[in-house]
Amino acid sequence: MLSEAAAADLKLIVFQLKDKEYAIPVNQVRSIEKVEHITRVPRTVGFVKGVINLRGVVTPIISLRSRFNLEEAEYNEHSRVIIAVLNDMEVGLIVDSANDVIDVTPESIEPPPEVIGSEDADFIKGVTKIEKRLFILIDLKKVLNPEELAAQDEKGLAG
């Protein structure tokens, strides 16, 4: 049985988009991969970049920069695809870099500020600070909202 201290800690994968640090729970991450060839799929929403064949599994790839309405950036040696899992749905999230795992206590996570003034506010679950660094916890359920993706997909097919 886990000690209470170990059970209370939450492990987060930290990744970067533009000049901000974001985080998602380790238990929602299957792997972190280098960006490889992405096959474009016609009539998908703009932030869906296409699919990759990862160890025999066709995985949809989403640009988090596009999803959060940030300008796109060229992929480089630091760019990564975080393979995230939510309710048996596996999706790759393109990020600028992913190079940190942090431990936080659930009590250290604060609700998102009321006025963030950014497009990504809908996707934020909370924020946490460690020393002088601020980490924005994203809500994978909202980022990967299947209803919204399906609705936008239908619009694409109708148009």
C-alpha cells in the first residue's frame, strides 16, 4: 500500500508552448515522441494536423498551438508529440518541447484566474507555482472534446 505522502503527490509532465509552461498528469501520457511525418487528413478541423502510424497504431495529431489559437511555429529538434490517452482515445499533442516531470500536491493547484484574457482559458484546469515557475494545468477532456471535434468535423463535411 502506498504511503499517504506518495499517494498525495501528483506527477505532471511539463511542456512548453510559446513562452508558457503547461502540464498534464503523467497518468494521461502514454509516451513522448519526436515529430515525424504526419499524414494530412482531408476535411479535418485546422488544429488536427493529420495522423501518424505509431508502432502500428494510427494516432490523430493535434497542434496545441492551433488549438489554443497561438501562431504556428516551425518544428525543430525540441518539438515533441505527447501521446495522451483519454477514455481509450489516444491522441498526439504537438508541443514546442517536453522535458520535465514535476511532483505537486493537489492542494498546491489553484483554480484558473477569472480573467486570463487568452484563448486557452477554456482548456485550463488550474495553475500551480513551484519557486518562480508557473505551470498551467490543461484539461485534456476539454482539449480533446469529442463532441466539439465531431461538430467541427460535420461542418467541414457539410462545407
